[in-house]
Amino acid sequence: MKAFNVPEFYRSPIISKIKQYRKIQDPRKRDNSPTLLDFGAVQFLIARHFGFCYGVENAIEISFKALDENPGKRIFLLSQMIHNPDVNNDLIDRGVQFLQDTNGNQLIPFDILTSEDVVIIPAFGAPLDIIALLESKNIKTEAYNTTCPFVERVWKKSESIGKDNYTIIIHGKHNHEETKATFSRSDKHNKAIIVRDITESKLLADYILGNKSKEQFAIDFKGRYSENLDIEKDLQRVGVINQTTMLASETQEIADYFKTVMLEKHGAINIANHFADTRDTLCYATNENQDATYGLLETEADLAIVVGGYNSSNTSHLVELCERKFHTYFISSEKEIIDNNTINHFDYPHKKHLTSSNFLPNKTPVRIILTSGASCPDSVIEGVIHKINSFYTNIKSVEEAITHLSN
């Protein structure tokens, strides 16, 4: 796989050695057990896969290249390049300006843009109408387009099934930048509709089976379907794709469910004419990180810490998985760890910040699950390790802990 030119300050000597150790021990990536990093008083159980993925490293390389190649020019990002505050703040500190926030709200009007400006397309991609608007101003959007190749793969799948006259069901978060970009392309090729989870999928099934009215459909799925979608005509043939960072198991459940619905309505002999069997369109990093988190659930620990941006979809799913077994803290960096008693963390489902006391048990060794999302720099994980180690005496050196790595 291609090696990217990512700034050294995002790297970590500790994490690099852990990843290299696992690469040698498990070159075929068949072992999802965590790596034990033993400092004596603290034992970190580090996920088999975590941190920067191909798409994120690609986006970072292109963004810093844009800065290097355009001294003196105004450089804009359409929205957050990735969902990580450290990386986005680094770009802001270097003079990059954001045109929109992560929810699509305008921060800087498009009217001020000229053909002399540089606009970076984020890793999530961008809706076609915005691409067209930028190009109407003679801004070369392809010059610094950081769209993840795995997102583009989903777009190709939506084009394929759309052209075969299937309505496209997108499993995703309707207000997420990636889902907006995917919807705009799906809508170009055929009708499309977004479902958030299995509950909304079951709601949509009621319309497929003719159990609810089109008037109620307009209310239940407001803002999440193609303008001219006809529930009587356009829900006869469907196929499922997804936002790349959703839970793989949930996407599979939703696809299987809609196949069952179409079997009920049209029968087994006609199923191929009514349901497009699509291969999973999650990215490799999402799959690997989620599989590695299932590996974490097979071990024992006192708590789990998941590090990443609070608006990061893929990170939120790692939190969701860890919470099935461990008391889990979702933090953006080591700065959220106040002292050996207090930690600030994020409640993703309710979108609120919390402060908890006594988060570290009064025992040694304390065993801590540690992982991060695909947009989190390794240097941030290292910062968490050093911060927690600072609360204990008789901590082994990094060199000694690395020397005795095990899994």
C-alpha cells in the first residue's frame, strides 16, 4: 500500500514500533487480539488496528501539498477535512479557512471566491451541486480533491445499481458530509433514500409493503429522499449501500432485512428483479478497526479509552462496541484527562460533554483498553499513554515496555 508524506508531528515512535511488531507477528492480519504494552503499574491493551487510515493520510498529504504549492494564495477547505480537531486546527493555524462547518452551515460565503483561490475538497467528498458551483467560478476542484477512494467506490456502486433501475437505500447519517455527497450522486442515477438504522429500515418496509400512505412517508423521511420518489413505483426495486464508517454488522443486518422484505412481497423466484445484492461498501479501515474492537471485547480490562474527534462517525462506533463490555471514556486527546481522578469525556448518543471522577481504579496493575478512530494521529495516542503513566510511580521505561511487547 502507498506510503504517504504525513507530517512527523502526527507520528509516534511508540505506536510505530507497536504497529511494526504486529505487522511482523501477524502479516496476514488474522489475529485481532490486542497488543499488551506493560509499564508495570499500568497495562495498556492496544487494539490490533487503529489510527490513520489510507484515506486520511491521503487527505493530509494533499492538504499540506496545497499549502506548500500555493504561497500567498487564499486556501479554503470546503468543510472539515477529516473529523479530528488537531488536524483541522493545524490547517487553520497555517492559514487555511473553512467555507462550511461540519453540518453544512456557511461560515464564509461562496460569493467571495475567485479563480485565484484554492479550495480543498475534504476526504468525505462533496455534493455535486457544490462541485458545480465551485467550477463555475473556474476553481479547479480536482487539483486538491482529497476524497477517500473508498468513498468513491461507494459512489460507483450507487451508479451501477442506479443505472439498473434500483432505488438506492443509503445506510448512513443524513447530516454527515459523506452521506450528503453519496446521496447527491445516487440521486443523479436514480431515486435514493437514507435510513439511519434498523428501526428506520423497518419503517421504510411499511411503505414498501404498502402499509402506509405517501403523505405519512413525506413526514417520516422528510429531507432524506429524492424529490420525485414515488413510493408505489420506486420501492419495487431496491439496493443497499452505506456511509463507509457505519457499523458493518448493522449494514449487513439492514441489507438482509430488506432482502427479506422483498422476498415477502415478490417471492423467491423474482427476488433478483427486486433486490440488488451489493457487496459490503465499508472501507477496509472501518472493517479492520471494528474487527479489532471485537478482539478487545474478548479480553479483560478495568476500563476502555477511545480517542478521536467527537463528530467522528467511525470513532463513535468503536465507542459503541467497547461500551458493550467496558466502562468506556470517549476523549479527543490527553488534555481531557485532568488528573488521576478526573476525566472529561463525550456522551456521543446525547451529544454532551461529561466529567467523571474516580475513573482510574485504586489498584495496580490497572488494565486499560486503548484504541482510536481512523482520523486520530498516533501522536495523540502516545500522549494519552504518557499522561496516564505520569500518575504512577515505578513505571517501566518505554524502552523496556516495547522490548517486552506481547499479544
